[in-house]
Amino acid sequence: MCHPGRGCPRPCRCMRRSRSAHADGAFRAPFGCPCAGFTCQPASARRKSRRRPTQESVDARLSSQVDSSRGRKSDGYSRAPVCSPSCARQSGGYRPPLQAGPGDWTRRRRDPISPLDPSANMKQVAVKGLMFDASVAPLVPHMDSVNNYREALLRLQDVWDQLTLLGQMSGIASDITATAVEFKSLTNTLLDSLARRLAEHTAHAMRAKAQVSIDILVRNLFERTADVGFLATDTEVCDYISALGTLDEDQRVRRRAQLEQRFAAYVAKYSVYDDVVVLSTQGEVLARLDGKVRAARCADALVQRALQPQQAYVERYGELDVLDGRKALVYASAIRADARSAPLGVLLLCFRFDDEMRGIFSHLVGRGDRSVAALLDEAGGVLASSDAWQVPVGARLELEPGAGMQRVWFAGREYLATHTPATPYQGYAGPAWRGCTLVPLQHAFRESGTQESSPADALPANALNASSLFDEQLRRIPEQAQRIQRGLARSVWNGEVRGLRSQSQGADNRFAAALLGQVSATGERIRSVFEQAIGDLQRSAAISVLQEARSRASLAIDIMDRNLYERANDCRWWALDGSLRAALEQPGEAGARKASAVLGHINGLYTVYSLLLLMDAQGRVVATSRSDAQDWIGRRLDADWVRPTLALPDHQAYARSAFQATPLYDGRHTYVYTAAVRGKGSQVLGGTAIVFDGAPQFEAMLRDTLPQASVEGAALGLFVTRSGEVVATTDARFPVGQRVPFADRLPQLARGESRDLLLELDGAVYAAGVSMSRGYREYDSSPAQHDADVSCVMLMRLYETAAAVQAPGSSGFRAGVDAQAAGERCEIASFVSGGQWLGVRAGQVQAAIDAPRITAMPGGPAYAAGVLVHEKETMVVVDLQVLRGQSAAAPRSGPLILCTSQAGMRLALWVEDLGSVFSVPAAALQGLPGYLAGIDPLAQAVFKAGEGNNGAMLTVIDVDKVAALVARQGLPLPDSAEVAGLSALSDTSLGAGLHEGSMLTAALP
């Protein structure tokens, strides 16, 4: 049975003996049990422990154990949760020992871990004496920061347990014990929250990397589906196949060479392809770009699939005979002269898959990054990998369905892994592939960025307390830590009051003073560890959002670069169209109509354009893609991009307008891409101009990269130029074409550089991610900076500035006088009320207590906050702030100071915070001048602090005057039974209002 020698509230039966019990046979109650901190001893040991220790031995033991605990890694006690249910009924904290079974995570090949799944929070598991959420418990041994805090807090718990024992000799055991219970509870909550936040941060970063890799790829492949359909209707391809039956061998060779040169020109612009193949309807190779491939026929089923009616395209990845058995991603489409004609053959576009994945992975996985990015097929086969030494192509990963973070054992190593499907883009989801991120488990929590300098370091300590980033449990952690600190301060304050009172009576209080000194020192260490851990928790949350903002900004600008790469390719390729060239070589209505039909067909396939134009060498519009834009035909364009277009040197060159308003886009801002149309001898005949539908397209890019679950207005995105001009926005506060108000606060970045920062905007602080354009492949990829460079700014709201006001704190009033000065002395117990330092004579103070439930007094004066029953005695609770003519704090909070007047009347003074207790020479107290006494009739004297407290003034309040005022009011004090009745009344709507302090007021005399 447990021995209640250390104040154990009731006996409990220990179910397991500590392996490292002390030599005297003592055991330790489990962590979380109300007996924790008390010695469980056998009967033989109890008989030896009944002798009361001497003060000298206790002082020596206290000093040695407190000092030595700082360097001790473990006290050797077992903290397994093995208390009996009878003991747990008092604490509510009993959990049976965790039994390993067939589902134990250590026995599984893979184990889903869903730190973001609220259902997982219903179960907790013990890890080294503390309880953790079951979803993160297996990961805790790999979290160095959590384990470091665990060791520090458990060492402090050991010290506190010793102080609890010694507190029984000084009369503060109950205060210390109550604080210890909260300390242990907060230790569990804090470390569990740290572990969950660290797991969530890691899972989020991994999932974001996997999502970006697959989404970037799918957006790229979406463009390929349009390309193959358009190229399959190319007039020169159709003419070549149609004429094959009428050509001799030399003509066939010559025409094939011309077509293959055209394919070379196409791939020179669309560099994402490495081969273009023309097949007959029977699969015979009629022409191809890559002359090194020897295959002359394609027997794959994709040929017949592509020839099926209504089959726009076929997408296939794998080994293909027409590519000499090479594994490739190809797109196939039937070759038709028009939509109603019979197929002439099949066109294949071979995508540079490996090259594209290397580019994606190089952007996602930086130098020193231990993670591996991979692309998986439906069965978990690895199609591409950023690190073939760790995860080779062709290997298979056994992953659980879903996108949660999970553990996987692969190639003799344990990884954390997450995988996710693509986000469909305009209805296209690509092949059924998944992006995947893996991190070796031993490195998963070591590179979260928490040790590097971050803008999050500049956040106020309590900035995120009211943020939506923290759930209710996380928001309660700082409040619980403050309660513990207040409890410690109250314990020390009460002890100092008792010590000065006993000293004034001639008692020897050296032991109590030494104990209080150790309590204060331990409390300061607890405060330091808690503040650092809570700071790390908040910093980790802020860093996670900052990194997400930067990642999303980088994704959005990458999408923009890739999108505009396609626009630069389109305008150059379409400028090679024979119908457009013919309309300029032989001007006339027939040619113009045909050119308009071609442009209309293209615009129907490529809906990202608002308008397509063909102009001649004088800049006059010859044809348009839209029937409602026929008014432009015959008009001469005077835009600043016309002359540069007509001066382009070759087929590979293109021009782009500045981002500006144009009448071709109804006066709105956009980009216009142009290319020259050339005739024989490369003579410039005119040019093509394609007007990008920028308003919806750019906004869609931003909205697609915003957090999907964000509250309206909590996140916004912008594309801005280097000068701060808005290119696109998701927030109407920043109109397109105008300069953003925070342009001067944006960093000047090199091309391709990204950065995160904090940005205050309209009363809120945002995590801002800024990423500068870097181009894509051949498009705009020069490192030279230009004023027209565009960056993405992604803003995610962290908190409202009004909610982050730093809460004032008191470090105690330091008297700054000689403690050994001779003469009559006065003991003062100081506190804060209404923002002022006040004090009362310590001899009239019983104790300071945490404000319990206070029952309202209907009809009482405003300063009478209610009545309180303490130790079976009823007393009035006086709000000292209101009594002295100040408005009541909303809501009322702070401790109660229980005082007794010389006439024996007991009062409870409601104050803001406790200060220190000190002794000063009576001569140091100065009486109030007459005019001040009239202003503050409750004041007895004032005391001016010496150096070290910035000359602060403390007003000594006369408890007898307060008691006399309350007595003159004639407040009837109800007995305990009546207080219980009033408490029941306060549970009604009327009583609830009274309980909050809205009671009838009475004028002060």
C-alpha cells in the first residue's frame, strides 16, 4: 500500500515495482496519479521514516537535491501509468497499461499516421512516463526538441516533488501541491502539443511537396492534350499523307524530309517533346523527327484506340515498340483534314518525361534536403525519383490508401511517407499517378527549420493566442502556464507574508525563507522552460504558415511561367501556318476568310485567348478569330508591340507587350504575344498577335494555389511587377494595374528567388511568401533582371494586431532599502490594482487565494463584487479598483487578498496581480498631504522605492478604512446556506448577469 507520509490524499495500490527503486525499498507513484511526488513504501520502510528530520538535515538535503537535479538526466524512478483505478478516481487521469498486440506499430510493415485526424486524439499512449496522442506517440523518440523539453520538465518535477515534502514543515504544502498538479498536467499537454505540432508541420511540408510535384506535371500534360489534337489537323501533315499515293520514291523522300524539318521547327519551340511520329492507319511509320529510331511499325493498341470516333486523344506511358522498346509518355490523336473527315493516320507526340521530372524535382528538393520526391503509378511503382540511390525507378512502395503521413519500411530503412493524387485542372486529372514524398525517419524532425533565423522570431510572445492557427487546446496552454506562474507567485507571496508575520513575533523563519527561495528559483526555471517551449510551439506554427505561403507563392509563379511559356510557343507555331501565310502573300477576301476560319478553329481549341489576329506588314488587321471582332479588320494597329514584331529576326523569335490596358481586350490589362509571318526568303509578310485572356486566367492560377480550407479573406494572392503594379489579384482591395500600398515593403529578389516575411496590412499581420519569376525552359529564363519581372505575393493571415497587445506583467515591487536598518519596521504586502502599485500591512493579511466562484449580491454597491465563503466564513469581495474610483476590469480577474481589520472584520480584496512582500523602516513611509488624502481617502501612506524600481511609488491602503466603509454601507452578509441559494440564483439569466458584476450601484459617502 502507498504510504501517505508525503501528503498522499488516499492510499493506492501500486501494481508494479520500479526496477530502480531506492535502496530503502521506496517506490514512486506513477506520473499523472495524485500520489505522484509521494513515496510509496513498504511497511518496514515506513517504520524507519517516522522520525521527523532536523532543520539542518532538511536544509542540506534541499540544497543538494535542488542543485544536483540540474545536471541529472533521470532520477531513476519508473513513471509508467500503473496506478490503480481507486487512486485515479480522484485525478481522473488513470489509464491502464498499454498492451502490445498484433496491431502494435513496431510489428507492422507500414503504419498510417494521421496527425491531423481529430479522431486519433481520442486515444493516448505512454512514452517514457508521459502521455502522447496515439498518432504521434511512435514518432516521439525521434523528436529531439520534444525529448529535450521532456527531460528538463521531468527534472523540474523531481525538484518540485522534494519541495512538496519540505513544504509540509513550512505550512505551504497545500499551495505547492496544487501547483504541482497543474504543472504535471501542463507538462503532458505541452509536450503532446509540441509533438503533434511537429508532426503536423512535417506532414504538411511533405504533403505540399508531393502535391506540387503532381499538380505541376498534370498542368503541363494538360497542354499536351491540346497540342496533339491541334498538330493532328496541321495542313502540311494532312497534305503529305493524302499525296503519298500519287508520289514517286524521290518525291516521297523529299516531302518526308520537308515534313520532318517542320517537326524540328515545332520541337524547337515546344521543347517538351523529343519525337514526333506520323503513322498510317495500319501503324506504319510514315515520318518521324528522331531518325535514330529504327522501328518502322507500331503494333500497339493505341493506334486503333486513337482511330476510334469521338476519341480526342490517347495517353499512354510504358514501353512502346515504335520507340525501339523505350519507355515513354506519348500522346496520340487521329490525323484528320477536318472534324467530319475520315482519319488519314495517327500522330504521336513523345513527351520528355524524364527531363521534365528532373526539372520539377530539382526545384522541390534543394541542396541538403534529406527528403525524396517520387512519382508513383496506381500500384505504387516508382516512375520517377529525385534520388535513385534511395528510391530507384521501378521499385514498388507499399503505401496505405489516402494522403495521411505513414511509416514505411523500404530497402532496409524506415521512412515517413505521404502521397496524393493530382488536383484536376479544367477537368483533366492526368494519368492515375500520385506525387509522393519520403523522409528517412531519423531525419524527419531535425530539419524543420526551427533553428534557423526566421521572420517568426519578431512575433510578439502572445501574438498567436487568438489566431485561428491554434485550436482551443493550444490556446489554453499559455493560459494554463500563466495559472501555474500565478500559483507559484501566490505560494511565495503567502509564504513571505507568514514569514514576516512570524519574524515580527520573534520566530525563527530561516527554514521557511530558504524553502521559499528554492520555490522561487524553481518557479523561475519552470517559467523559463515553459516560455521557451510555448515560444517554440508558436514559432513552429508561424514558421509552418510562412513556409506554406512561400511554397504557394513559388507554385503560383511557376504555374504562371509555364503557362506563358506555352503562349510564346503558340504564337510562333501558328505563324508558320500555311493558310495564314497565303492570306498575306495573296491578299483578298477569300484568303482573309480562310485565315479567319483557321484562327477561329485555333481559338476554339485554345480558350485561354480572348482574341487572335493576323496583321500585314503595315500593321493592318487582316483576319480575326472572333466574328464579333470583325470591326478590327482593315484597321491599322498603333500598339507599341507592332514595330518590334515586324522586326523579329527569325522563326524562333517572338515579342511580348508590356502588361498594360489595350483596346483589343476591352481596355483591360493583359499581355499580347506576337510572332512574324514569313514568306519565301524569310521575308516578313506580317505577324500574328494573340491576346491572352489574362483577367480570369491569372486569377484562376492564384485561386488554385490558395489554401482550400481558408476562411474568406484569411488568404489572398497577387501577381505584381517589380514596381508593385498589380497583374492579378484575388482581393478587390488591390485593383489590377494599380500599385499595391505595401510595394515598398516587398523584398527585391533575384530571378527565381523566394522569401518569406511578416506583413502588416489593414490591422492584421500576414505571413507573406514572395517568389520571383524564373522562366521555364527557353522562355524568359535569363538571369538578367527587368522592371517587367513578375513575382507572386501570397498572404496568409496570422492574427489581428488588436488581439496581440502584450499583456502587462509585474516582476514585483522592489523596495530598495536596507533590510538590516535599525529601528521600527513595517511589513508591506504589495500588489497591483488599476495599474498602480498598492500595498497593505502584512500583519492584516491572512492569505492570497485564486478567485473561486463568487456569488453576486443583488442590490449591492458597484465595488462589492459579491460574497465569498472561505473556511466556513462569509466575507464581502471588494473590487479595490472600483472602490478607488476606477472602472472595473472586464472581465474581472486576478487573485483575492484575504484581510482582517483590527476590529475583526474579514474582507477579500480583488486585485490584478501580486507583487512582493518586504520590510521597510517605518520612517520610510510618508503620510499623505491633505489634498491627496481627500482624493484617495483609503490611502494610509506612500512609499517611494529606491534605485532598481525606477523610483516607483507605492500607496499603502488602510484595511481598517476599507472595512469601515463596508460596515457603513450596512451590507447584510448571508450565511453559508444563503450563499448557496444565491449561487443557484446566479445560474439563472438574472443571476448570471449579476455574477458578471452588473449589479446596482450605491454612491460612496
